[in-house]
Amino acid sequence: MSTDRPKPSNAALFERAQKVIPGGVNSPVRAFRAVGGTPRFIARAQGPYIFDAEGTRYIDYIGSWGPMILGHGHPAVLDAVLKAAVDGFSFGAPTEREVELAEAILELVPSMDQVRLVSSGTEAAMSALRLARGATGRSKIVKFEGCYHGHADALLVKAGSGLATFGHPTSAGVPPEVVQHTLVLEFNNLEQIETAFRLQGDSIACVVIEPIAGNMNFVRASVPFIKRLRELCSQHGALLVFDEVMTGFRVALGGAQSLYATAIPGFEPDISVFGKVIGGGMPLAAFGAKRAVMQQLAPLGPVYQAGTLSGNPVATACGLATLREIRKPGFFDALSASTRTLLAGLLASAREAGVPMVGDCEGGMFGFFFAGTLPTTYSEVMATDKERFNRFFHAMLARGVYFAPAMYEAGFVSAAHTADDLRVTAAAALQALR
């Protein structure tokens, strides 16, 4: 007689989770509230696949929301993590490995002279804004509707009622006075950013932006928009903060900023924020800038930031091993080709099914919308067909393909995805859309 326990169902696990965890999840989008239905509780992963508690296999296009650029369980990464774990989980003291990771990041991102390692994208973005305020002596920040920079209080804000007015909290627990210095503008809107700097330029500490917004699906900042942001920040003494938590080492080896530098001679952001890929799936993020800005940080300067687990030895081992793999010749060419093949297959299936769909991709990151034209702003994203996306999501899930459970999230391809995985996905999409 077998002594193996029966596999718990996703539904049973979700019911159990809701008794002890708010909403049954530890990050809201995992609850499937946007698409309805029961979340899949993942038991294990390998290569381009994840397996839920019931043993069902899915082709994974979430990749832990971006970090798993090599796929799950890459041998070199796994070996590095296991060796590091044997040496110790955490020391609360410096290690050589965190220096090596900092050096590896800086070698790939010439806009930075120094970098500070932290544990999450939220922590990195929050610290970058504090640094910008401390370095400039100013209070006001500019962000853009549809861009997400973590759940720090000053960033949980929606647009104000009029042009160049300050925002209002979007979360309970955030007092209005906390966001009174946050100005929210429309993504890709040149007129609004011109007006904002004309009216408030001498008070703006920084402008923070996702260069390719991955939290309203996949929406690029236009080259003219980024170019003008750089010019206005330089003219008014504000700092330009590139939030590359999602795009860093994912859309290109040098991040999205390397793509804009190709189109805009001499382009650099003042502060950069990274996460996801640099940790290889472990909790690790970073922010960095030129030396003069970074030396405003404690213990050298007056801007305080600290973290017990910052530079964790196991996380840095995972990140270093990941960066070594993605630096190999031809890696991004192959990854980009796979992503383009996936998107082309999805769009071809939609055309054959007579369903309007558009999409875009860069490196190992992609997005698609049920619409006739590619959105360039948050309001245009919101006007796409949400109900069709929800139906498509569940139809694909039933066919073993796992996209993000919300139409506002970008998707990710890994080096482990095979040509057959991409072909199967396109075939499933055709069935799901008919």
C-alpha cells in the first residue's frame, strides 16, 4: 500500500490560505481577482515549466515576474546557490561576493559608478527617491500614470484633478500629506512634462519612470519623450531616475537605458534602480548612480539607508551566476529571437481567429493587448478589451499555458523556452481565440 499523501487541490489550498493570509496570497495579483477563478499553487518548476499542486504542467511566461531569464533550475545557478548555502545563509557583515556582484553590475551599466544592494525592488526605488531628495535638497517628485515603483507611501498615488496638480493616495493608510509632493503625469505626454517643469521645475528633486512600463502590460516610453525628460531634468537641476527593476538585464544586457543611449547620443539617467534578474530569483535589488550622488548615502553622507539582509550571500551567489550566463556571446540574440517568435505566433493566431490583437517586445519581455492599435498611455491600456483578455487567460490556462493573471502585466520568455514551446503556445492561442 502506498504511503504517499494525496496531492492537495488548488481550491483546497486556496481555502486554507485565506484563513491565515489576507486574500490567501502574499502579493495581490496572485489572488486571480482580476481574471476570476482559483489561483494555481505552484509546487515546483523546471526549465520553462511550472507544476501546480495537482501536478498539472504549464508553459511559464511569468518567470517569477521576470527574474528567471535562464529558466527554472539552471544547473550553473543551482550549483552556485547550493555552494553558497553551505557556507552560510546570512552574516550581517560584508562578503567578497557582494563586491563581485556590484562590480559585475557596474561593468554592464556605465551610467553608475557605485551601487548599493538591497532586498527588493520597492526598497531600491524608495531609497533612490530618498537619495534624489537628499542630493538635490528638494521635495517634489514626478512619476507617471501606469508606472509602478513599489508600494512606498509616496508612490501609491493617482493623478490629480488637473494638469500639474499633485496626486491623491490610492491606498488606505497613506495620509494625503505624504503624497502632497508627488506629481503624477501622463506617460508619453510631452506637453504635460513641459508644463510641469515650467510651473514646478525649481522644486522638483527627480523624475522617476519605467522606460518600458511593465505594469500596464508592455508600453514603451518614446525616444522623443525620454530625450526631453533628460533635457528638462538637466536644465532644472532635477535627477532622472530610471526604474529598471523589470527591464534591467532583461530587455538588453545593459538594460533599457542602453537602448535609449543608442537612439540618444550621450544619454544616461542620473540614478538607476534594478531588481529581478540581478537576483536570479532570490530577493535582491539595487540602486546606483555616479559617485558624487552615491556618496550622499550613509555612512558617508546624510541620506540614511540600511538593511540587515542587504547583499545576502546566497542571493548574491544566485545573481552572480545568472549574470555570468546572460553575458555569454549570443545569449540576448537568441532570447530576443524567441520572444519575437512567440509574439508573432500569438498575433498570427489572433488574425486567423479574426480577433484584434496588437503587441510589442524587447529582449525577453513582451506584451499583447486586445485592441486595434498599440497603447502608448495608461488610459489607452485601460480602453483595451479586458473581458476578452480574461477569457483568453483562462482558455490558455486550460491548455497548459500560464500568462500573467491580469491584462496589466508584461510577460517574459526565458532561454529555456524551446521552439516547440513557442509553437504549442501559438496553437493553443488559436484554439483559445476561436
